[in-house]
Amino acid sequence: MSRPRAKLIENFPGCPVEATLTYLDGKWKGVILFHLMDKTLRFNELRRHLPAITQRMLTKQLRELEQSGLVSRTVYPVVPPRVEYALTPLGSTLKPVIRALAAWGDEFVFCSPEGRELRISQALSAPAAVLQA
């Protein structure tokens, strides 16, 4: 968990949005949870899904997710060691949130080789009176 945001919680203890974001804080945590939503994955399988992440960062983010109780880590006593990651029951409760983020991104974020940009749908560019009807 990132410390700066965690410190902010102490100033606003009643804010559930800020409190929830402390568990998802980090560039990769949401994406990791997205890939673990439907199946258990081994470390290298996760790395293949996230080619831009370093091994060190993936390890760090997985440890934080495990520490918060959202992801479980299972080590099998074989040679070479086999480690699998899966959502815990608590982590599974975030599936609707992750799906909502994915749906919003599908609708409003355009990814190109030059970068990402928000796109405004036709319904949102209509006058406010039309949207309220």
C-alpha cells in the first residue's frame, strides 16, 4: 500500500472512496486484479499479460495485494517451485468494480501508439436538457 494516500485517510477517516483506493493504489494493481478475475495464474503467466511491468514491480504489487487480503499466493513444494496467484473471496468482491472500470475504459478511452486519450460519446456531447429527459 502506498504511504502518501494512506496518510490522507487519517485526515478523512469517513471517506469510503479514499479508503477503497488505498487498496487499489498503484499503477498495476487494478490490471493484476483484472487478469486474476477469471482464473488462477502463475507468476510468469501474469508477466506475459503485463509485458511493460518489471519483475520487481510485479512482485511488489502482488505482495501488497496479498498483504491486504485481496490475492492469495499458493506455493507448491516441487522443483522448480510453482507459485500460483488467485483472488481471495474478499478480492472477488471487487469483480463488479473492475468490470465497471473496464467497461468505462472500453467506451471512453482510445489507445493509440501515440498514447491514450479520452473520447466523448455522442450522448455526452448532447445538451444537458436532452440528457436529463
